[in-house]
Amino acid sequence: MQYLRVFMTRFSVITLTMLALYSFAYAGNPKDELTNNSLSGKITDKNNHTALPGATIYLPDLKVGASADANGNYRIKNLPKGKFLVELHYIGYAAYTEVINIEGATNHDFELSETLIEKNEVVVTGVNMATSAKSNPVPISIIRKDDLDQHISTNIIDAISKVPGVSQLSTGPAISKPFIRGLGYNRVVVVSDAVRQEGQQWGDEHGIEIDDYNVSRIEVLKGPASLMYGSDALAGVVNIITPAPLPVGRIKGNLEANYMSNNGTMAYHADIAGNQSGFSWSAYITQKQAHDYKNKYDDYVFNSRYNNTNYGASIGINKKWGYSHLTFTSFNQNLGLVEGERDSVGGFIKLINNGGVAEETSATDSDNKSYSMNVPKQKIAHQKIVWDNSLYLANGGRLALTLGYQLNQRKEYGDVLAPNDPELFLDLKTFNYGLRYFLPEMNGWQTTVGVNGMQQTNANKGEEYLIPAYDLFDIGGFAVTRKSFGKLTLTGGARFDNRSLNSKALFLDGDGKPAANGEERFTAFNKNFNNVSASVGISYAASDRVTLKANAARGFRAPNIAELSANGVHEGTIKYEYGNTDLKPEVSTQADIGVDFNTEHVSLTANIFYNHINNFIYSRKLFNQAGSDSIPVDNNEEGYAAFKYQQTTANLYGGELMLDIHPHPIDWLHFENTVSYVRGIAANGTDSTKYLPNIPAGRWLSELKGKFRKIGSGVLQNAYVGVQMDMNFAQHNIFSAYETETPTSAFTLLNAGFGSDFVNRKNRTLFSLHFAVNNITDVAYQSNLSRLKYADVNPLTGRAGVFNMGRNFSVKLAIPIDFK
């Protein structure tokens, strides 16, 4: 209740401040200049000039759009004056973007080209205003909803792990953490609903609490992004963008179902949204469950099951004064934690309650195909509410306020005699805030100034303790600007951040219970971190086909609570961790250069980078005086090797190459190739400490795909069929000191898929059907960033750890619901 009162107090102060600024902006200007600003026109086919009814036009910065009527006409009212990027979409046509100057009743017609090649993507991540990917100097990859539908994934990060430069650290199919160019954990900021996601992301077995069905597109920014997001965005940003408000006068919905054969995944999703006279609303619900997965070597991997129940809703209003949107989401997951303990013949062991006595027994086939949870298990609940606002000012500027509140509760259960009593219970509350002022355009400069940050409170409510209770407060002020000089676009900015962290002491009595004095588990301390971030970049359109890019950025990351003060172990990590209160902030300086090349036959994008990090934080295994594993015997936490956080100077370099061959006139054929590579080296390291830990292996993805707008009489539309090779190279450049990491062999997976929209005579989609199979040849492999590869050795085969998922078939059905 105290935290809620603080939240409401700050909410009220910021709201009143915003309203005062809004009133001040209109003082002395009684004429409402916003009333007459609108955008209207016609959307047609570029070749035959016929109307494109149902084509959508959207202004990302203003979160408002429209759809073309039967004659191709559209109109958007109640707009501010100024220059804004608009994006247009129509099935079977290339996405189109253009900057429009809106002042008064503005009329603008658009022509779309019929093609299956997407070249005109819109970027909203890490920029002050929406821009085209072509003019943005920072490397960004974009994943659209149709890409997500066409491929198999078990969670939202697994869905983007094939993006070049992106990989996942996984603990089974339910838990994945994003790594960008070899950096992960708190170095990657995940954004959803305009606020950064906060949910104990420092932990190996802590995934991303975002529903993978409530997504319209995902943007992955590669490189330091502290300029817009503050501490932690050292490696980049994953921005998961939820569906935008519908055009006025529309009600739409979707029903989806998905089944996967390997672990019996059954997923169901339903959503509906509408917009009436500028009042928009939406709601969704998702339910997913899976039993244990299997592979050729391990058969079924006991306790790799999970289930999700997620839901959310939003309401919003767009009027002449701006917009205000309120969003609520609830992510709820139960999952087993794989420990990998085996019996004498290599079978997995499970714990049972035998008359009040905990015993071990071998897991059976029926156990593996059960959807019910076993210990050890984890239960995560993440509730989030976001209030996003934008006020249009009479001088042509805008004022934006975003407030968010997140409650993340993570419970871990390991006692088979009390399976419903959490041993570890982390209760994290986060208040996010952000205030931005978009200045009126001055001599072509688009400038934004603002302040954002968060307040956190973390409490321990369980019987085990890994990190202390703490309070955290972040604040940062920034200025970002952009201007185009003909073919050249210049962007840049600077930011100052301050983070204060107050860690609380914890004393335990002889029974391991909190007490006024006794054994000190955590020492109280106060830390204050501050730093300056900056970025400058250029994008130069050398010709209609070639764009050159360069960017330099400085970012920083304050040590997280686990790195500073962890003291304990919990299920799933397979290690005991010690923090280090002497850690300093990481400071990154990165340079990127890239080129985009597009013709009617070939599309190519290439980027290379170099990243120098001072005070790089990493965890390494500790040895005892006898030269063997250091095994703490504390609070009955026996059998776990000890690790401690330390620092070094790090250098990372590498790049990504994307090549799409689509020979004209057979534009339906695509031969897409992506190659990514990163190497991380510790300065002054010895042979065993030369390489940084958790660096992904090089990867080559090659896909031959056919895309068909219409087949035969037109019953099948937007059809596709493809086969993919996923080649992962060996990783022997590891941090091998103290057996912290082990090398990983190369492996190659073959995947395939096909699908189509089924339409009626009126060209209305009845349903969409997608079939896919991953790992066709059922290869047994271990990903370099899989935490399960460090599980126990199989005594029957001598193989160390647990292997990844084997062959997996998937079928997905989607039924759209569309009303006018």
C-alpha cells in the first residue's frame, strides 16, 4: 500500500505538471489551430491506377490511422501540424513510407507497387521520431507478424533468435534470454508497450514475461542504446510492439490455435479490437501448455514442461488535442526446472513424496507426457499497466508522458514434501516514467528533449535468499536531434544518467530465519552510479540502390543487484553465486559501419562493428585450495560449484551479412542468406581466460523460399513454401579457466514450412494455415548458450549435459474476424 501511495503521488504530480505545460502552450493563443489539420487522399495501384480498398495508412508517432474505402479514399482528422512519417500497407504490395508535411487540410495521394519484396520498413526504436530503416544509421532488424506465423518458436525470444546478430541463452524451451552481438542479461533492454520490461532479468533461468501472440512486429536495435533508454541498453534493445489501434469504424479480431508434436504444445489465442469515433479498445487472452520435450540422445527430458495463461486489455482516445492510451497485461507462467540428475541407466530422476519421506525414483513415459508440474518448479506472475499520452501543442510541438507500473512475482518450489510452499520468492515492483518534449521543427532539425527513469523495490518473501531486498532509483535527461541534408541524414544526441541503489542487510538465526542479529547473509550498502552517454551517426543515400551508414555510440551499464551482492543458489542455475560490491559500471564505446544495396534482383545488407568495454563484468568458477571445485556448504546448499563476479577490459568485434536473391521476373523466388559472427576477447587474458564467456558461435542461415500472391483461381493467396538450412559453427573460443565454459561442436539443422491464406469469392480471408517442421533429420545437438549442457553426465553414455529439442512438427490455424 505504501508503494501504491508513492506511485499515485508521483503520478498526480507528473500529470499536473503536464497539464500546466499544456495550458501554458495555449496561453495567448485562443484560436485552436489543431481543428483544421487533417490528411486525406486516395490509395491506388501504381501500374493500373485502380483503387486499393482496405489499404491502411498509419502515423506511428501519433498512433492514428485509417483504411481506404471502396474507392480507395482515406481521411484522418484531428492531427497536429508538422512533418510526420506515414506508412502504408496492403496485402501483396510493398510497404511504403513517406514524410508528409501536415498543415491545415492536407491532401496527398499514394501509389503502391505490387511486389512481395519488403524494402520500406518503419523504425520507432531508439529514435526521437519514427523514421525509415534506410535513413537510420543504427543497425536494426525488423520481424513482422507474418514471419512469426511462418516459423516454429516456443517463446518470444526463441522467435527472434534467427535474426542475424541475435541469439538466445536458454534453459529449456520455456526460458530464453536475448543476446545481441555476444552480450545479454541486463545489457539488453526489452521494451513493450512503450516501457522497459523489468522482471529479474539478471538470472539465467529468468525469461521474458511477454505474450508471444500479442505482437504485431519486433524491432531489434544492435549496439549501445543508453541514449534513449538509460543504463542497461549496452548491447541493444528488443522492442516488442503490440498491435496498433484500429482505424475508425472498424472491429477486428483473431482466433488462433497451434499444436507442436515434440512436446505436445497446445496453444490457443483470441483477440478483438475496435475503434469508434476515436475511442479505441482491445482485449486478448492466450493459453499454452506443453509436456516434456525429447531428443535422440536423452529421449524425454524430464520436467521441461510449462504452461502459460496470459491476458490483457486496452482503452484509448485520439482527439484533436492528442491521444491517451491505457494498457493492462498479465503474464502468468508455471514451468518445471530441469536439473538433469540421472539413474544408473541414464534415465532422469524425479522426486516423490512417499508417506512424508522425500525419495528419488526414475521418471516414466507417463511422467514425461504429463502436463502437471513437478518440483523443482517455478511460478511467474507479471502484471503491467501503462498510461501513454501525447498532447499536441499550438506551436507545432508535442508533449508526451508515459507512466508504467509493473509487479513481478517469481516463486520457486523445490520441496516435494511441501510442493506449494515457495522456497525462493522475489517480489519486484517497478514504477516507470518518461516525459518528452518534441520541439517544433527548426530549419529542418527535429529535436526531442526529455527525462525518464524508474523506481524499484525488491523484497524477499521466501525461505531462501539469493539477492538482498533493495530500493533503486533511476533518472536520466537526454536530447536527441536529426536533420536531412539532401541525401545525407545526420542523427545524434547526449544523455546524463544517475542510478542510486540501496541494498538492505539480512541476518539469519540458527534456523535460517530473518532476525535482528545472527549470521549476516547480506551486508547493507548504498551505491551511486552516474555516467554520460552519447551517439552520432550518418546515413548517406549514395544512389537509389546504395545507402552507406556509420554510427558511433558510448553507453554504460551499472552493475545489477546479483552482480553486486548475490549470495546463494536457486533451482535452474546449477551454480552458487557470490556478488562483488567493488564492481564498477561498464562503459562501452562502439563503432558501426554498414551498407544497404537493393536492386530488382538482389538485396544486400552488411554491417561490421567494434565494441570496447571497460570494466566488463563476468562470472567465473572458483576453485578451492586443493584445486578442485569450491562447493559452499551453507543453508543445505550442497553440490553446487561456486562462481563469483569479476571485471576485465573486453573487446568484441564481428558483423552480419544478409543477402536476398530474388531474380526478376520470377519475383516469387527468394534465396535468403544471413551470416553472423562475433568474437569477444578479454584484454591481457591468458590462454584459458582470453575469450569472454557466453559468446555465441558463428551462424549461417540459408533459406530457399517461394512466395505466391495468388494460386490458381485465387482461393489460395499469400502462399509460401520454403526449406531452410541452419548451420551453427563450432565454438572453441571459450572462457575455459576453472571449467567455467565447455566447447561446443558444430551442428546443422534442416527446417521446412508451407502455408497460405484461404479466401472466398469476395477476396475475404476465411482462415490461414501454416505447417512447419524443425530439425527434420532429428539431429542431437547442444547450443553453445544452452544452460542445460552443464547438467550431469549421463552414466550410460558418458555424454555431458542435456541436449536440445529434436524433430518438431507444427500446425497453426488463424481465423480473422472483421467487421465494419
